[in-house]
Amino acid sequence: MNSKNMQFIQTEQRDRLGILRLNNDAKSNSLNLDMIDEMVRAFDDFERKQVRVVILRSNPGARVWCAGLRIDQLPDPGKDPVPYEYALEKILKRIENFPGVVIAMIDGSVWGGGCELVFACDMLLGSPQASFAITPAKISAPYNPNQVNRVLQRVGSNIAMELFFTADVMPAERAEKLGILNHLVPREALESFTFGMAGRILQNAPLAISLIKKQLHQLATRTVEQITHDEANRAFVKRVYESHDFKEGKRAFLEKRKPEFKGY
């Protein structure tokens, strides 16, 4: 087991499983520029160490999972908003481009930019204490198309409009019904359920998972035809098809045994 403490987050690695813990409870885990940079570095480190699943979580019992962007660090009117927007996009795209699976384990309320953070993750698991509120309309903050599109990947346009226009808090029960939460789990069972799911994913072929994740994100922003003819995508498909893991998966199935995937 390998762990590291930074100013605003903690990381831990257990073989091919990574854990990134938001650790700024005094500020309700509100996102600031330094915290965002720490998270990007953590994912860079996880990728270098070939981590296949990352669990993104808060400290146990935290009432607020993430309060969103720190308002005092947003640019004043008349100043260029790009630097701050770029910093937030940096961690969101880092999660989306991470080759492994990122699971958000949510036990508390999620506000504003915190919703963007969890919506960039691959799966959301939550307790009844989880809730979601998208709040730019409360302070007349502009959202760019990427930010809006992440919400649309979770819910239909009518629900997205409700979330944006009312800024109401959505409780966990409704979030599960709408598909925002993959699973709603009792608080006392959330951690074991999340780690159990991570363990099952780790038993599967990492190269195939990475390809499918990449294609799902491409389909969210590009047409099927564009992706089909994309040379990088075609090369990735060929790489998976010719991989050790594909051959091993077929052999193991025919031999009625558990496959031993290597990630190549």
C-alpha cells in the first residue's frame, strides 16, 4: 500500500487500485486552483503506475462532498475568465482521458462545480445522504458548451433544463431513478459496495475497457462516422484485437478458467 498526503487531497494505491480522497473539510471541499493542480498530478501519477481503477471520495462522514468552485477565485467582471475555466477543464478532461475507470463514491451534498467533477467520472455510487445542485443561475455564472454537455450525458435535456434553471437540490433517490447514480447504497454499505465493484472491474481486460471508455467519450461529442474513420481510433481497435489479453480471453473462455489479463 502506497499513500501520499498533499495540502488538499490524499492519495493511496493498493496494487492496481487508486484512491483519491478530497481532504479540505474546513472549506467543504470547495475547489481552488491549487487543489485542482494536486488532483491532476495525482491522476498523472496513477497513470504512470498503471492504476486501472480510481475511487474518488471524500472523508467519511463529510456532510458536503464538494461545494464546487470557490467563488472568491472566480474572475471579476471585465477580466479574462479563461485561466480559471481552463484549470477546471484541466481536471475534468484529465479524468475523462484517464485510461482506467474512475468511480465517484458520494456520501454528502454536491454543489455547482462539484457536479461537473462527478459527472466527468465514469460511474457514480451514492448513499441516501448524496444530493446534487447545479447552481450557475444563482450567481449568473456562464457555462461553456463542454460543461453543459456533461450534464446532458447524464440526463435528458428536459431534466438538464430543470437542474440549470431552478438550481434546486436533487435528492439521491431521484438521482438514482434518473440514472445519475448508478447505484444508491445504504451509507454503512457504500464503501464495501464501491470497493467490491472496483474489484470486479479489475478482473476484466484493461485494454478493452480503455478503448470502450475512449469511444464513449468520443460519441458524446462527435458523430459515429467521424469516430469510425478516425485513424487513432482504428489503430486502438487493432491494438486491442491483436493484444495478448484478447487471445488470453478467448483461450480462458474455451478452457473454462479465469483469464489472466496483462494490459497489453
